[in-house]
Amino acid sequence: MGAARRWMRDTTGGLPATFWYLWTGLLINRAGMFAVLFLSLYLTTARGTSPALAGAVVGAYGGGGAVGVLLGGVLADRWGRRATLLAGHLTAGALMVGLAFARDLAAIAALITLLGVAHSMLSPAFVAAIVDVVPEPRRPYAFNLQFWAFNLGMAVASLLAGLLAEASFVALFLLDAAATLTAALVIAARVPESLPRGASRRRADDGPPDRAVRRPGLVTALTDRNFLVFVGLTFLLAVLTMQTSTIMPLAMRADGLRPSAYGVVVALGGALIVLGQLFVPRLIARYRKAGVLAVATALMGLGFGALALADDLWAYLGAAVVWTAGSMLAAPPNAQINADLAPPELRGRYQAVFYLTFPAASFVAPALGGLSLQHLGDRHWLVVGALGLAAAAGHLLAGPARERRTAALRARLARPAGAPVGSR
């Protein structure tokens, strides 16, 4: 019992109350975000659209998401984290109510596109706020808990979505709106603004650690070489992750497996994350972040690469254990490096550029993956495995430069205002 209490203190202790309110808002938001999971089914069954048209309309949600992450990052640095989170939640709740009663397909498509904007603008603000309020030594634990809440919420959403969709799509949208507004109430009541005072104005006497912080705004993140290398490697990780929801169902069908088998594989991954993710920070604490990410992406590559030999459910389940372990190891250091590389005055913008990798991967993974599976067959998974190993090598090569950049940025932040660049 004593060991369990010590583990719990180590895993969840030292985190400020504001973090837990942000965490609660994120959990409520994700647990209630079940309507998005059934948009294609809603369009084909309730609105009578063709599968192709439904796919195009749902694709507009992803297009809106690309705009939303950039908008959310800019607003988080200008308006503030709290204001951006409230605007995104309130807008998303109103759009859900609109979808509950919309009947015209053009109006539905417009609402879904705007919903993608509103949902995606939340991520940069959430992460920027967490970085603002959590002391640096506890950030790996905070990001680990964020990843855990995200997956727990999505698991709950998947369960509720299936039940609600069978009862009423109107109820599905309205309850989603209610959950979104509940998260907004938690943030409004308990989350103060955390944007550092004067963050938008860099001190004139602050010598930047490198050229990346000399220019304000999005251009800084988009010309920061160390950061962009990291974003590129994260894009490869996202492409790997997207295989489970885009290409793997097609491969399982080609192997003669039923849709229920696919559900079992996905459920296993979710269960492993919910049950094991809280143990990850202590497991990786003593190792360098670049090394952990290299091992994580290599495991993901090996797991997906093993599908080249899979032809029954047990083989898919075994491979899922391997790539899920990789994704669990990757989550805390990936988020921590993203936070470390961002100057405080540009945290929202850096998060926006980082989160662009996910809508980009959601387009590239099915588009190129479908062609690859069609022409290469099972050898497609060897290509995916090679991508994972390439990303692992990339993290090992880029790690030292990232660490030097992080040290330089910390030294800049540690200098008193007005101190010369070379002072200690």
C-alpha cells in the first residue's frame, strides 16, 4: 500500500490546481466528442448522401482543422490561453446545436468545416496553458496525464457514440454540445489566464540564442530549423499512427477478417494505454528524450512492419502490442521537446505549427497508403516499418542539436532583464 501511495505521489504530485482543471476540461471535452466519430454514418443514413460525398464532407472537417490549429496558436499568444479555450468551446457547442437541426447538405458541410476549425484551435491553447502553469521538472508527468486523458476520453466517446447513434442523431449532437459547454464552464470558473505578462514583446536587450527567435509571429516557428526537423519527425510518427484507422482496416479485410476483429485490435491498444500509460514517466525518466523517442518510433515501425507477415487476428493483436508500446513511450518526450523548443512569447504559435502534422498525416496516410497497399500488397507494411526506423535514426541524429538549442533558450530566460547577453 505504501509503495502504491508513493507511486501515485510521484505520478500525479507536484502539479498545480490549474493543471487539474485544464485536465478535467480536456477529459470532458474528449469524452463528449462522440459526434465526430459518426459523421460519415450520419450523412449516409440520416441525410442519404453517397459514401463518396460523405467522405468529401467529413474531409472538410480535417481541412478546417488545419486552419484551426494555426488560428488557435495565434489567438493563444494574442488573446490569451483562457480566452482562446473559451472561444473554441463555445463556438464548437453552438455549431453542434446547429448540426442537430440542420437539414440542407450545404449548411451541414459548412457547419462541419467550421467545427473542424473550432475543435482544432483548442489544442495549441491547451498545451500552451499547461506549459505556462506546470513547473518544468513536472511537465513530462503533466503531458503523460494529458495523453492518458485524451485516450480515456476517446474510449468513453467511442462507447457512448455507438449507443447514442442507434437512438437518435439529434441526441448525439445535443449531448456533444452539452459536454463541450460543460468543459467551457470548468475553464471559465477555474482556469485563470496564464499568458505571461509582456510575452508578446521581447526585451530589446535579450540576445536570442539563435536566429530562430529574431522574428516575431508564425514566421519564427516556420523558420526555426531545429523545431522544423522535430516537426518533420513527428509527422512521420503521425503517419505511422494513422495506419490503424486508415490502412489497417483494408489490410484486415483483405486477410478475410471481420470488422469486429478490427474493433478488437483497436480496443486492445486503447486498453493498454489506459492501463499502462501512468507508469511510463518513471520508466523513461533516467533516459535522454532523443533516445526514448528513437526506441519508441523503432517499436512502432517494427510493429507495423510485422503486419507484412500477419494473416490472422492473433498476429494483428501481437503487432498491436508492439506499436502501442511505442506510442506510449513517445507521448511524454514528444510533448516535452515541443514545449522546450518554444520561446515563451510564441508558445501558442509553436504549438500551432506542431499540431499541423496531424491533419497533414490524416491526408497523406490514407492517400498514399491506399496506393501503396494496392500496388505493393503486404510489402506496404515493410515501407511503413522503414519509415519508423528512419524516424528513429533521425531522432538520434537531431537530439544533440535540440539539446543545445534548449539549453541556450533556458539560459536566455534565466538572465535578469537588462543583463548583457554574455552575463551569468
